[in-house]
Amino acid sequence: MIKSKRQFPDLLHFASLIEWKLPTLFRTRAKIARAVTIDDLAKIAKRKVPKVVFDYVEGSALDEVSYSRSRQVFNQVEFTAHTLRDVSKIDPTIEIFGKKVDLPILFSPTGYTRFMHHVGEPAVAAVAQENNMIYSLSTMGTTSPSELAEQVPDVRRWFQLYVMQNRKDSMSVIQQAKDSGFEALILTVDTPVSGIRVRDIRNGLTIPPRIRLSTVFAIAMKPVWWLNLFTTKKLEFAAFRGWNKSLVELAAAIFDPSTKFEDVKWLQSVWSGPVIVKGVQNLEDAKELAKLGIAGIILSNHGGRQLEKGPVPLELLPLAVKEIGVDVDIYIDGGVMSGQDAYAAVAMGAKAVFVGRAYLYGIMAGGERGVQKAVEILKRDFINTMALTGARNITEVQKIGAKLRA
Ligand SMILES: Cc1cc2nc3c(=O)[nH]c(=O)nc-3n(C[C@H](O)[C@H](O)[C@H](O)COP(=O)(O)O)c2cc1C
């Protein structure tokens, strides 16, 4: 029988393996630093903000099936792995409109970002700038286009627009984007009416708001969140500052259910830069938009927040790439929670992906620091998957591809 030779325990060696750290007053910072996945950030976020806020971010429409299907499809991805290739140098950069970005991941437009954390849109844009990524500002942003440009002057920025009831109002918003150095317009087309978001209705987060006493108590339990919010500038749709309209009037003005393909043409005629259409959910629409000479489309179901049980963008992607991929940049969003998800979409032909909740969990967890951590996690996974599949650059990622298991 083989016997192990005994020795005195080497406690010093054991101690050297432990990460010794003094307890810190900045516990959230420490937790963010330790987060390994976007889900870890979501868990921190859930403790930091009132339920009404977390539900607004995490929730989607009706039974939330669209969103879970988007997530599920990412679980069906199978990568192709090539070994014995020199992957000591990995280049995840791509060019968008002739300029390099460091990752094929962009920040989705999300309304009301200062509701999630008082630092809001400029903090997200600052992270985008720091990491050479593109930030999209929502029409429903709580920071105006000019404020964003002033605070984060060097970020590459796109502006998300809705065609409004009154085209003159749309023009005034477009003008703000033009004057503030926004490079491209994203026209969101999956919102002829608002989706039915059960969590928000239950929490009273409706237009007009119907906040119940229980929600107020829940908010009171998060003093840091509300103190920060109430001691910084007013929460408002900043692009419409000075309009002097109630929330109900504003909401009625912002969405025009009669928006048509002709409005896309109109937008192309008034905006000299690229126009990208967001919320494309079927092939016919994609082909129609390609005929209009649109610069890009985003296959998206608004993160499951609009039409419930609609198509899953990742499943639509290969068909769209085959039909119009040569003429139009095809982006995709919805349920991207890791760099592997982003890799899968790019390998299946997307130019790049957009992320929404992934960075919103970061901002809720810890402002700009949390968003930076989200980017680090996405980037780490993306580059790691490139190395493990043997792809040294994005051309190789697309050549190697990925498939969905039945
Ligand atoms: C809290 C929140 C607010 C959003 N606001 C907008 C918006 O103002 N305009 C828009 O076009 N899309 C909006 N979206 C949709 C995102 O742009 C994007 O399509 C979606 O978040 C992608 O899914 P993901 O969150 O799973 O990444 C919002 C999404 C969330 C989660």
C-alpha cells in the first residue's frame, strides 16, 4: 500500500493562499469588485434600490415569456471550437461607420436612468467613453442631449428617437441631437402603443402614477437611494424641459401610433447622418427597410417589454443576415447577459449587440463603478470565448460561427 509521508503543517504557505483584507466601510464597493457575473451585479442591485425601481428594469410585458425565451435561446447556443491556433493576441475590435470601437457591444437607450441611480446617463456614457464604446441616449432620458455632450464630450453618442404626434416636436428633439454632436439616430418602431407591464401596474408606476402606500414604505426602506435622488436635480424627461406639460400630455405627444414606413423616409430626409431602425421583428419589415437604404436595423423585441410572445431576435438573425446582411448592418438585442451571449450573436452574423439591463444592473448596484464592472465582465467573457474557440479577430469569429441546438 502506498503511504503518504507525514510532515508538519505548512501554515505559512496556507496563509499565503488567503486574500487578507481589512473589513471595509465601503461594503458595496467591495461587493462590486467581487462580482463575477452580471447576475452577481443584479443581486447587489436588488438590495440597493426600491422594488418599484428594480421591477421597472427587470420586468417585461405580461407573462414575461418573450424575455425568458430570449434568454433561453442563448442557452441553446453551441460554439465551434478550434484548437492549436496561436491565440496569444486577441483583437475584439470592430469598425462602426468607419471608426474603431473596442468591443462589438453597444449601450442600449434606456429611459429614466437617473431613477435607477442619481448619476444617471452621464455615468453610463463616461464608461462608454473610457472603454471606447458607443452610448445611446433615450428620448425619455433624464439627461438632455446637450447636458450629456457637455459632461461627456468625447463619447461616441447616438440618439434614440420616437416619431412624435407632431412632427415639429420631433424636429425640435432632432435639432437638440444635431446641435450636441450625436452621430446617428436610432428610430424605435416597436412602440406604437406601450406594452403592458404587469409589475409596473402593480407597483403603480403608470402614467399617471398610482403609487400605493406600500410602495412608499418600500421606498422609505432605501434611504440612500431616495436621499441621493431628492438632493440632486429634478427627475424629468430632460429633452422636453420647459414644455410645461403633464406626464399624461407628454406621453400622448411622444408616441405616434400612426407612424409608417414613409416616416422613416422623412427621418432620412431631415437627418444627414446614419439612421438605424430599432425594434424590427420580422423579415418583411427588414427587407422593406433595406430597400429604403437604412444604415442599420436592430432586431429587438425591446427586451420583451413591448409585444409579449413575439419572435426571438437571435432566431431571426440568421435569416435576416442571409436576406439583407450585405446591404445593412444588423444589430441585435434582448437578454444579452454575458460576453458569451454577445459572441454568439456576432458569430451568427450580427454586426454587434446592444445591452440594456446588463449595464442597468451595474448602475443600480453602484453607479459608474457598477457600469464599469458590467463592461469588464462582458469584455472578459467575450475575449475568453474568442480564445477558446480559436478566433483571433471578429472576422474569424464570424467565419467560425455558432449554431442553435434543437
Ligand atoms: C429600463 C429600461 C428602459 C428602456 N427604455 C427604452 C427607451 O427609452 N427607448 C428604447 O428604444 N428602448 C428602451 N428600452 C429597451 C432597450 O433599449 C433594449 O431594447 C433592451 O433593454 C434590450 O434587452 P436587455 O435589457 O435584455 O439587454 C428600455 C429597456 C429597459 C430595461
